Amino acid sequence: MQLVLRGITKRFGTLVANDRISLTVESGEIHCLLGENGAGKSTLMNVLYGLYQADEGEIELDGVVQHFTGPGDAMAAGIGMVHQHFMLIPVFTVAENVMLGNETTGFAGSLDTQAAKDRVREISERFGFDVNPDAIVEDIPVGVQQRVEIIKALSRDAEVLIFDEPTAVLTPQETDELMEIMRQLKAAGKAIVFITHKLREVREVADKITVIRLGKVVGEADPNATNAELAAMMVGRPVELTVQKGEAKLGDDALVVEGLTVHDDLGRIHVDDVSFSIRRGEILAVAGVQGNGQTELTEALLGLQNHVRGSIRLDGTELVGRSVRQILEAGVGFIPEDRTTDGLVGGFTIAENMMLNRSHSEPFVRHGSLRLDELHEFADEKLREYDVRAPGISTLASQLSGGNQQKLVVARELSRDLRLLVAAQPTRGVDVGSIEFIHKQIVAGRDAGVPVLVVSSELDEVVALADRIMVLYRGRVVGVVPSDTPREVLGLMMTGERPEGAVA
């Protein structure tokens, strides 16, 4: 099946998310849609899948113009989508998830679950997926859950498959397995659209590459192009992709965590007897598939978790039991993984957000009075320094793009006098050029003697920034290893295996 997008334009108010985008995808081809976060890739695919309707342009399948009013129309036409965040019911079996929305009935109108099981087995055997149709989805690994999403699409006879940032929650081994699955689908004649911003993956599987920047197609790239060439097309200028950092100049232990355990209101343990330390001038990076206790660990360090046992000492001062304000005043900087919930107040201006953790003291408040001149001067300076793209400091945070919101949070936290920086997903939703800048700022903090804890789901980021790497699996420390540990070993650790020589 040949897919043609011709002049697709999609607007949200005054924002033009897609600006006259055209591309062609052939059967038996992996067509990579490459661009920064916020470039318009997912919006374009949501138009193709019927979730949005284009304001201009047309979609053509095998020469026939389509008019999709919803995903049902797209699926009926042979288009399937594997979403970044899986659309599965955790308590259902694989077969029940596959038949959901496409139910068949048997005798007396009962659901024909056997037909769904047979279909899962047929597709699984054909592509070597090794998926048990009777398995409960919440009990199977993330990589297998993704295969279930692919089986769902194939069970509806999809000839065009859209993969939207499909490796975001996978280990390196699971990513390699997905690349092989995509090659098998290509060999079976499927037309594949692969949306990503990860250059290594693009170069590994792409037959064609279309680069989108700020909602427009800026050109087609050669699959044999270097990472630097692809990054320059994405950003519009040369980008330094390698994190430049010298040998760490280590001081004494600054952060010491011992026996840290965190559980929720129902008693479920998310961080299980975790102990580690970070020295001054060191970056300890935490690796692991998201959902293995990383969020709860960082929130415990900031006093955001209610049920905490163990000890967290910063420069000898115990932090467990202190309020969030007290911890911030102790010199802890925090870049949260969810900027909209924990990092910003959407209804506040840029300037107001810049003083959130300093709203009761110098330099912005004196004798209970707000010093607007100091605040505005500071906000203006950081707006320029961190390239936060906005009309001005009076712009509401909610009006910024996701990437600019992230840069606003980073600017606020890195501009403080810190004794510890906790950075959770510090470059999530940020373009390649801004990643370069944020990484430099984190390394500069480390070189100034600040201990840094980085949590990232991007293994490349973990390896690039870390002096040491701590791997978490199901809330426990699998091991702490040097930053030059091979990716394959890190990937095995992320599944719970402990290699020889790893410090527990």
C-alpha cells in the first residue's frame, strides 16, 4: 500500500503545528519521521490516524483520497498505530486486549475469545513474537506489551503501521528486538512510519528519512548521514552531540542515603532498602526502565513522599522528616520529571515561576515586599541565557511549548546556589540544541563541586553524563558500575541481572 500525505496543515488557534507537509511512504519501506520534540511529528500522525482533522491538504492511500472522521475510519482503511504510551487494559489478557473494539461473537451472541486467541497465536508465530494470548498484560514485560500493541494493529489487517516514539520505555535489548520486528514487518510488505528523535535508531533501520522542523519539512536526509548531519538538519545549526567533560575532581561524600524505603498509601513498596552516596563534584546517574522506583526515589529526596524509612543526609544534615521548603533551603535543586505538575504554575508568568522557590526571601523579597525590579532583571537575563523562547517575562508558563517550559525549570534551578542537584529527566521534551546546553550546565555544576543525581530514561544521556551509574530494578539497586560499562551489560542490569564486579 502506498501512503501519500499532500500539503497537510493543522492549526491550533494561531499555532501552526503542521505547515503544508507532504511525504510518501511505500510498501516494504521504513520511513523515519525525524524531528525535535514539538516539531509536529505526532500531530501529523494523529491527523493520519483520524484523531485530528487537517485544516488543509489530503491523505491518499493507493491513489484514493481518504476522509477520516476518527481512528475507526483509519483502521478500516488499513492504518494501525503503536502509541508511545500503550493503549492496553492491564487486567485484561493479551487476547482480550487484541479483540477490544473489534469483538467477534460466537454462539448465542457470546464473545468469541477463542478466535482472538487463535489470531494472536497466528500473528505471533508468523513474526516470532512469542506472545501468550492468555497472559495478563500487567504481568508481562514492557517489551512484550509493545508486541501486543503491534499484534492489535496487525489483527485488523493494517498495511500501514505508525510507530510513535516506540523505544521510550524499552531496555537496549528490547529496542534491538523492536528494530528486528520492524525489519520483519518491512519484509512482509508493510509500510512503516517510524517517529523518533533518536539518531542512532534512525540510522539503524531507515530506508528514507524526512526531517521536520517547526512544523515544516526541511528536507530528506540520507540514511547513511552522520549523527551530526542529522542533528544539524533537525536544529538548523551544527550541534555538539558529545558531552564534553573532564575527569571528575571528587571531594568528600556529600549525599549519603542509607536503607531508604518508600511505600504508598496502600503499603506497596516502590523503593526497597536503597543505599548509595554521591561525592562532591560527581554525577551519579540512575538507569532503569521507567516505573522501577526512580520517581519515588527523587521525590523522597525532596520530601514529596509521605511514607519514607531510612536516612538521607546532605553534608551531615538529616533530610528525612523535613518539609519541602526546608529541603530546598538546604540547597537542594530539583528538576522534576513532570514539569507541568511539579515544576511550574501554568497560570503564573515566566517571572513569577522564576521565583517559586525563593518567594519569601532575598533577593526577590525584602521585609515582606516584592522587589519587582530585581525579579524582572533576573528573569530577563535567564530568558536570554537559557534561550527560553517567549514574547517576554510576562508570558504565562502555560503558553510556552513543552521544550521552553523545561528550559524555564532548568534555568530556575541551575541559577541557585546549590549543594545538591536532583535532575529527573532533565532534557525530556527539549530539542537537540537545548540538550547540548543543559548538559553543559549540569557538567558545569559538577565541576563547581556540586553533587548531582541524574535520573533519565535515555540510556545515551545516562552514559554521557555519569561518572558512575546506578541501576534500579523493581525498586532495588541492581548495582553501581562505571560510566564506561557496555550498553549490553546495562541493558541486562535493567532486567534485574547483576554482573560480576557491580557494587550492590
